[in-house]
Amino acid sequence: MQDMNYQQIRKSGFFRSNSEIMRFLILEYLAESDTSMGSWVLTNKLKEQGLKTSLATVGRALKASDGDGYTSLENNEGRMITEKGREYVRKNQNEIRRFYLNNRLMNSVKIDSSKQLEDIITVRILLETDSVRRAVLNLTEEAVGRMKRILTEVDAHPEDLSLVTRLNAQFHKEIAAVADNRFVMTIMDILLDEQWNIENSFDVQPKYHNYENAQDHWRILRSMEERDPDKAARHMKRHLEKLRDDALRGIQFSDEEEERNG
């Protein structure tokens, strides 16, 4: 059974052209079949998926696959897939699925309203409270040193909004790194990037209470040093809830100001 259909593969952005998608689908069909398949059957299968092609085009693709060692001609009755071809299909199925899911994730966090920003920070609360618990278990003196240097630099440059914003994000990413969860680290990059987009659109950053944020970060770090995962998670949750509230107030203020000036 096919892992993904033509439209999903196309939307994944993994392949650069329809001809590459066609070639992959042909090999996938052959991998599913216990018998040889010819150009006519394969052409009809591709058309059923909405991929417009011709018998001649499929024939050329099969010859190219023969040359690459992915298929072999069976007594003029059609093609069979080789072990090399099966490996090509298996490898690309996994990569296509990853590309497709990543694109869906990116699209799901595109921000154009305060509700979507609220959703993003809510997801951050769920992810980061768990992440900080795990980080406590993995905490090393080296990691503590890195986080202390980040927070000390924030304290030294409270008026540099751009620097403080970058360092605050770095602190949260450092916790995810210590938790040793690559998935959370990837999600964090996406969420923070999209959060910054909305904050910049509404000029939210100046509305944050950066002194309170800095104190929250120190409290989180101290709880981690105390090896208290529950306490660290509580501080993280409160910190992100305050951040969410500040952001939503900032957007509301921006909207009201725009209405007055409009």
C-alpha cells in the first residue's frame, strides 16, 4: 500500500519536478507488486492519482530506472524492481513523510492573529514545562555555566531590546538542549520564529516586562540547580503564562492605538 499519494508528495516539496515524483511513484508501484508491470498499467495508475503523463514518458522513465539499476526488464513482459530500487523507495518514503509533516507543522503555526499567538505560547507551555523537568535530570555544571552567562549578559544590557530578545530565546533553547530532545529543539525554533513574526508585526516586544522576565529566568535556573523538577516546571509555567498575557495585552494596545490614529 502506498505511503503517500501524489498530491501529498507534491505538497511535501521533497522532489523538484513532476518527473521525479513520477519516477518515485513508478518504483513504489513496482515495490508493491509481486509480478512485473508494464508501461501501460503504470501509466493508468499514475493518471488515477492525477499525474498527467503519457505512455512514452513512462517508458523513458523505466529505461532510466533500468540504467540506474532500480528496475530490470522481465522477458518483455514488464519491469520488476531490484533490491537497489526497493532501498531507494524505502529511503525516500521516510524523507518525503518528514518533509510533508514539517511543512504541515510550519503552515499550522503561521500567525496572523492574537488567537494564533496565544495557541503558540500555550504549546510552548506544554513543551517547555516537560522539557525543564527532563533538563533537571540531565543538568551538568557546564550547562549551568552556559545559562548563567546568558542571564548575566541580559542583566548587563537591559536596554538593548534586540540583544535581550535573542538571549532570552537562547536561554529557553539551552534548556531544551539539556533535556536532550531534538524534536522539542526543532519545534522550539519554529515556534519562536513565528512568535517573533507576530510580535514584530504588532510591536509587542517593548510591552514585555523584561526585568520580570529576567528574574523569572533566574528562578527557573535556581530551581534546576536545586535539582527540583517540579519547582522548575512551576516557574517555567508561570513565566510563560506572564509572557502570553503581556503579548496579548501588547496586541490589544496596538489595535486600540491604530483605531485611534485611523
